[in-house]
Amino acid sequence: MTLTSYKHSYPLENSNEATRLQNQHEVTKDAMGGRLVRAPIDLETPQLRILDSGTADGTWLQDLAASVAPVQHKLYGTDVNDTGFPSNDSSGTVYQVQDVNQPWPKDWEGQFDLVHQRLVLVAAGSKQKEAVLSLAGLVKPGGWIQLIEATNKLPDGCGPYMNILVDLMKAIFTNMGADLDIAERLPEWLKEAGFVDVHSDDIVTKMGATNPKAELAQQGVLSSSIAAQGLSQFGKTLPAGAFSFPPEKLDTLESDLREELKERGALYTLRVVWAQKPL
């Protein structure tokens, strides 16, 4: 493993974040039918250069590497800080600190066969479009980009505490200056960047009782309740009137949501968008 880093403050950092993300990865992968990549790139071709932006502890990259073994690729993972980077990764993956709102290394421009990013763009705040265009600039001619973001809309039938969680997330995203309709914007932004063969597909993550697979059901409960814990604390810093529910609900949201998901479950829709940079 090669590691490049610099100090960067991360206000939502907590000891359970890695656990949340690892469990979220499995639930999202299940919603994608067990596939990590929708873009029609031939992963059997060796030595592809692949970037995972917002990699956290590199779970997506490690899973991808395992899925194509013994084929090997040149893997790169970036995140806003290095606290989650693995110390025992022997795959040769390059991990580097990178803020999506800051310029990427010049020598990375136009160098990647596949650029992947999942549930990161809210961190770009009001500069989401700029972040997408910068990321698109890293794709080589003929290469692909795959982005996954939440639709921020719940299907009918979800319980009251899941609705409170999404209401809270939307309030936080709005406070950060993020566009709640980011999933709708991605195809047009990629077309504006000159990409072709632009596709999108909605996937539905099944958490708790809605998932027929017991282990995945538990992973959905865990990832969602950990998210509720962190978001509730963040929510207490928002101005009065930022969300529609009584503020005291924040104090018990984690436990209330956990029990609701165990009993009735919930569905949460993500949108996968992929496109190719023309030759």
C-alpha cells in the first residue's frame, strides 16, 4: 500500500463510521444484484487504472479486487482524510487524501479507465456540479465514470422514524448548501462534460425486515442506526425550524429507528449513473 496524506478536519468523524460504511456497502451491493460496477467495462482486462473517490477504508476497492482475482488492476482510493485508510492492505493500492472540492493532481487528469464515487457529493455542498466535472476530468478517453447518489425520496410504506431520518438528512444537506435533487442532475452534468452513452438506474436498498436475507437485514439496521446517531447530534446544531419534526425526537432517533427497522424494515432508493468519455 502506498499512502499520501495531509491533515484535514472532519467534523462527522466517529469511531463507528467504518462499521457503518462496511455494512452499508453490503446492503448497497445487494441492491445492485451483487455487482459493484454497472458500467460495461471489461474488468478481465488486466492493469486497468481504477479510482474510488470517497473510499473510506477501501472496502469497495478490496471487494472489486477480490471479485476479479487473479486479474490485477492499478487501484487508487481517496478520501477527505486518512483516518479510515487500511494499514494492512498488501494489494499495492494507492491511498491519498483528496477533498472533492479541491483540485485533483494534475498528473491524474485523463488517466483512469474507471472512476467510481458513491454517496459523496453532499460533502461538496453548493459545489456539487464543479465536483462532478472535476471528477469527470480524471477519466481517460474511452473510460467510464460511475456515480451513485440518493434520490432523497422515500417510497410509500416506510415507518415514521425512517421518515424522520430522511427529513433530518434533507435538512442537513440543505444547511450545507447541497442540491437535494443531485441524482436528477448527474446525467445532464455528464453530458455537459462531453460524455456519451449516459445511463441511470434506480436501485432499492432493503433494510431490516424488508430484506429476506437475515445477515443483510441486520447490516441494514446497523448501518442506518449508526447514521441516525451521528446525524442526530449534527441535527442539534441546526437552526430552529430546519426540520418539521419535534426536536426532542433527536434524542431517541437511533433506538427508535433500530426497533422500527427490525419490526417493519424500510426501503431507500439510490440512483446509479454511468457514462463513457468518447475516444
